[in-house]
Amino acid sequence: MTMSTMQTPQNGQASAAAPRGLSILGATGSVGTQTLEVVRLFPDRFDVRALTCGRNVERLAEQIREFRPAQVAVGAPERAEALKQELSPDGPEVQIQTGTDGLCAAATRPDVDVVMGAVVGFAGLRPVLAALQAGKQVALANKETLVVGGTLVDQALADGDGELLPVDSEHSAIFQCMAGEAERRVEEVVLTASGGPFWDRPADSFADVTVSEALDHPNWSMGPKITIDSATMMNKGLEVIEAKWLFDLAVDQIEVLVHPQSIVHSMVAFDDGAVKAQLGVPDMKVPIQYALSHPARWPAPHERLDWSSLSRLDFQRPDDEKFPCLRLAYEALEAGGTAPAVLNAANEVAVQRFLDEDIGFADIPRAVEAVLERQPLQSEPSLEGLVRADARARERTEELALPVRN
């Protein structure tokens, strides 16, 4: 997708228009629950028509009782049965579907205008493609969709009436900085990274990192997978690939700087030497709301910056030796084809193995690199080719014999 497919943001307030039908894919996760917090601020702006989750049917049942969607989807049939038990005997009537078919149905309902794509991982690709092909406006929080299937998403946007808006704070910042600017005048974008919990920790101690330490992010409240990705800086690598597709950039136009305060969310440099930056407190509800209200801005009680408390804003170049996941992401982007899909799949499995205490923290990038080196790549994959590459990469990562953490 190029910037020309995005409408120019304008200042304004919520109008008296009819509520917009909303489907939230991944409703029980961090982004999904914060999306519903935004909906609570503007109850007359949205009509929640569909909600989905993988496993957390207890939280989904609570959401169903509050928002009364017409349809929900869960990951597997046994989860559907568990949800029915949670809702019985006097729960609201709701259609329950399962698996990928259920996700796609929730994303393409005729009464849905906006789809929040917040499913974690590769599972988000098919429903986002379906939503775009159905002409929906998609607020995309699932970066893996573009990492794995950027070419397919680009084609879906070119072929239909769908629209894609970024939700990641960094990409939302770039989107806002580019508003009203000519695409060809962009010289470089700078994605900022918090550095995670281990920026100042010696690399030779990474073998001793515990799961609880890796999940203790200093600035952001996120789900476990993305929090671990932040600790390894793979999250920033995935965002580099996402930025390439969102803004039609060359690899050498995307830079990463570590900014521990997480106040400057990203910057755009133009060919006359000017640089625009978008600043704000670390709060995902702000970019979520902007994606849902676009092209308007709606007044909201989100936390404001306290300028008097900002004594400094620091920026440093990332250490690729210490955090090799960022380098691996750039290399996968350069290689193209199925390489980003293999990168993503191997990382998802390696992160889960770390969370399960099967491998150590330092083994995550080792596993990803080993799978990238061993798996043959396809240059122009179809969706089916991406699915096969994803599956094979997962198998290889599961099979890798890596040191078990003491």
C-alpha cells in the first residue's frame, strides 16, 4: 500500500452520523480490550457487531454480555463449547463460529464498516485479506499480516475498495507526520524503539534472563508475545518490514533509533531537511482511537504529556550484535519472497518455546537464524505458498535442539 491510498487526516469532532459497525478480531488481547475502552468513550459512535478470541472465553463472555455482538468466533470447537457454558443459562443469544472460517466471517459481515485486526501472529492474515476484499476499513494492529503477506495485502487494496490504517504507535506516528505531504518528498522514516527491559543489560548475561524479567516492559502494557519481541527487538524488525509495505519505502529509507522514554513515537525526514515527529505518552488507546476516528480527531480524556517533567529525550543507534533479531529482519526484507514469513513463523515458535521455559532467551535469535539458513525460499509465493512456508518453518523451529534453560 502506498500513502496515496490513505486519506489525509483532518481536524474535527465526532459527527451525529449513525454508529459504525465494528468487528474486533482478537477482542480479548491487549489491543482488543483497549479498543473496547475507546468504544466505551464513544458509545454512540460504534455498534459492536462481532468479536473473536483464540482461547480466553471467560473474558469473551464478559464482553458479549456488555456489548451484545451478533456473532463471535473462537479458536476451536472445544472453546465454543466452553463459551456456551460461560454464557448459560441466561446469557445473550449470539452466533458462535470457530477457526479461520469464523474469523473471516466476523471480518466480512455486511453490517460491519470497520475491522480492528488485532489477532496475534500469522493467523491474522486471512481475515484481513478477506476484510479488504470485502471493501472494509481495516485498522491494522497485527503487524505479521504485512510482514508475511505484504504483496497480497497490496494486491487486495489495488483490486478493491478496502482501506488500511495503521494502529501500531510507530506507524500511526509516521502516518500522521506524512499527512498533507507529497510521498516523493519523504527522504527517510525513523522508527523509535524503547530498547525493552534489557537495553542496558550486558549481553553475556542474556543466558540467565527469566521469563518474568523479559515480560517486565519498562514503558508499554502489551501481550506476552509482543512483549518478548520487544525484549529481543524482533518487534522493531517486524515493524521495519511493516513500514516498507504501509508507506512504499525502500529498505534504506527505514531507520531504527532506540529512544528509552517512548515519547517520540516516530519521525519522518523530508528532502528539504525538515523532520516531523509525533509525540505522546506511551498509551495505545491514542493510536487505536485515531485509526477508528480517522480522518477526524475526537476529544478524549487520554493522558497528556507533562512538558515540565520532560528533562531529556535520548536517542541511540541499536546494537545489532547484542540484538541480532533486528538484523535478521532487515536481511529477510532484503531477501523478499517467503523469507519474512519464515522469519515470522520461526520467531513465533521460538518465543513460545521461551515462554514455556523450553529454551533460553538468547536461543530465540539463534533459532530464527538457523531456520532462515536451512529453509529454501520461494521468490513469488501465493497465499498457499506462504501457508506452506509458515508451516515448514514452524516444524523446523520445533525440531531444533537448543539448550534447555537451567
